[in-house]
Amino acid sequence: MSQFAQQPLNAELKFLADLSAPLVYVPSKGGGDQTEHLGNYRTHAVEIHNAREQLPATDLDREGFKLLSHDSAVSDFYDDAALSSTYHPELIELIKRATGARRVEIFDDTRRSSSSAKQREHGTRDPANIVHNDYTHESGPRRLEDFFSDSPDQVPRLKQRRFAIINAWRPIGEPVVDHPLVLCDARSVRGDDLVAVERRGADRIGELQVAMYQPDQRWYYYPRMHRGEVLLFKTYDSALDGRTRFTPHSSCKDPRAPADAAPRESLETRCMVFF
């Protein structure tokens, strides 16, 4: 591991500044366009710590994220058929083992790249560059209802038990040197740090959370993540017993990265997890 990756990353993260303007999040569609953030936002310099050294053991119900080793049989993560036939079953078993879940349903794959050329080549999206969490107290259950819209009779039964939404993030190109995924230790997030925002997608109006900056928030990343690793992080949990429910995250520019660093390429798979 390079020397710079062993040191804390000092980078700029974009936070919600205040509630003075209407808030709308318009995700990119892919292929070179950019995500739009309507509202008043401000960047803050944040120290992002090396989780490999400082958080060797984490828990989805505590910090909100967990790094796992996983060698997939998939060689080309741009192959949709390979994701469906091979990667998804692998991931379902991995998440079951990591969480003790009795059932896992995969409902979305999102590929991203920091290279506009790669975005155009593969129709991928830009890295998310705003501190956010994918779901809210309201939109998590709505996503469950949407997923089971063809079999709505399952919904009441499934809602009687705990369920969560867990994202599985992995590099699909070279080891990540720039634009890493960074995560906030959920124990350092206060309830009023997160603000619900309309997510105005092409086919669905949803809701996510954006974060206000607080100096007590603790930020982490895993330097040089590679294709043999998967980072799980929780974006919703129906449990109200004090365990982590939301995990703010973002990407950021690493000012130490060499100019010729390979572009970040990643796959984020969203999973509905039933206990």
C-alpha cells in the first residue's frame, strides 16, 4: 500500500448548508450527464480516516458498514447476464452469511465511473459527490412495496418482521486510488444531521436524505479497494431499537492521487434483506 494511503485523507465533502431553498435530488441517467442537487450546499474540509487501520472490525448495526473479502466468478462486471446468473446469487449468499438474514432480494445495480469517457462507453453514472443516504424512514417501506407490486399480498407479512436495505459496493476496474467511497460512522450522526429530500428519478419519485455538516462526525474510507473486496453499508433498517438505520456516504477527490491514476469504476448493488 502506498504511503499516502496510510495517512488520513483530507478532502472536501459537499453538505447541505441550510433549508433556505427547495431541495430536490435529480440523479444522472448515465452516459455522461451529471447528477443535479437543487438547494443550498456548501463544501467542508473533512479528515477521512483509514478504516483498515483504525476500524479493523466494524458492524452494520453499529458503524453502519462492513468490509468483506469476496472473489467473484464474474470477470466482466459490465455483463448484465453475468450479474444476474452469477454475481447476484454469490452476493445473496455472502449477505446471508454476514448478517444472518433469512432472505435477500436484489433490486438494483448501479455502475459508476469517475471518467466521462468510461461513462459514455458503458452508459454508467458519475460518482455521487454529495453526502447523502439513499432512503428515509418513509421511503424505505415504499421501496419494499414497489418491489413487490406484482405480489402485494406478500407486503403485510414481510412488514411484520424486520427488514433492511443494504448496499454492496465493489470496484470493478483497477484498485481505487481516487474518488473513493467514504462513509460516516453512524454513531457520530445525530438525528437532525439528516434531512429528507425529494429524489426525482426518470421513472419514480422517491425520497433520500442529505446531511448537514457537524464537526463531530467521524469519516472513514478503505484505501485502494480492489475487485476482491465488497463494502456493505446499510441505508435503511425498519428496526427502531437503537441499532444503526442510516449510513451517510459520498465520494470525494483525493488531492494526493497522481494525475495519471486509473479512473474509479465501481458497481453498487442494492439489496432488500429480511430477518
